[in-house]
Amino acid sequence: MMKNNLNNKKVNLPGYWSERYQTGAAQWDLGTETAVFRACIERGILPVKPQEQASAPRLWLPGCGYGHDAILFAQAGYAVTAMDFAPEPLAYLKDMAWHKHCPIDIAHLDIFDVLPQYAGTFDIVVEYTCFCAIDPARRGEYADILSQTLKHGGCVVALLFPTDSTVPAPPYPVDIDATIELFAQYDLFCSYREIPTESHPKRLGREELVIFIKQ
């Protein structure tokens, strides 16, 4: 138990993640955009769509890593803020965004330090492999931050992973029903859920797409 508690504290530090990027141990990175999010855009299931807005909807990617999905959503017409507290992936994203001519707001910031700067800022938050990476003791704090950074009627699009693990180490296991109950405590209510068929082969059947609406 003591070892697990120490590991949980390490994930709160940017140096822990920087070391994993530097040593090539960023196994959570699939090297490309998330096919499930591509399918969400193409199928039109996202509650907030650029073509239905007078201006580009503001979208936040907390714990964005190398930012493959930041590029995806920027190309789809969203005004993207991509955030991480490890500098290594952000340098990669900055270069990639420049080469692909994608205007992205790249923020080197701890997601737990975004308030009050980003309060009520975003129309949509995209969550993938951030919820499972943070200290599980801070999940309520994280849900509260997501709620506070959203506009009323905004949404969290969460691809929750891993749903099949019991290993108490990052990525930490995710119980979907418990997560839905947790988010509801912060006015984020489940409006849609599915086990996507477009998941990467390594994650097929091990993740679930859940969309939460802020009420």
C-alpha cells in the first residue's frame, strides 16, 4: 500500500512525466489521432459543432501529450487549447501545429492550476488518458475543474480508459458507473455512452465513450 501511495504522489509532479517522455516510456501515446474522436466528428454526435456556431467553439484538451487530437479538432474547426505540464510533448505539438498550419493555443500549465483564468471558458472539454493518469484521490477535484471551466450547456467528451484493469498504477482503473456518479456531483450529467468499435486494437473493448452535459 505504501508503494502505491508513493506512486500516486509521483504522478502529481511534472518531472515524473517528463522523465517518461525523455526515456521513451510514454506508452499511452498511440502515435496518431484517436480514431474514436475522428468517428465522433464524422458521425456528428458531438453536442457542440463548429458549423452550428457563429464562431469557433472553444475546446480544451487537458493533459494533451503530443497533441495528435489537438490537431484533429483544430482541423475540424474548433478553437483548441492544448495543455500539459510536461514541456517535452508541447515542443513537439508546437512544431507539428506549425507544419500543419493549425492555430492552437498551447498552454504549459498544470491542469489543477487553471482557475480562475479559464473559468467558464470552454464549450467542450475532451478527456482521454488524463483522468486515468492523475492521482485517483484527485478525481473529484478534476471533475470540479472540468465543470467550472465549461460554459453552461457545454460538454465533456470522455473516452474513459482502462475499464478492464485492477492494477493500482497509472493508468489507474476506471469504473464507468462510479465516474458517472462522481461527475454528477459537479453538475456534469451523462447524456450518451457507448463502447466504441473504432478503438485502437490495443484498447478495443477496454474503453468507453461517455458524453457529459453541464447543467
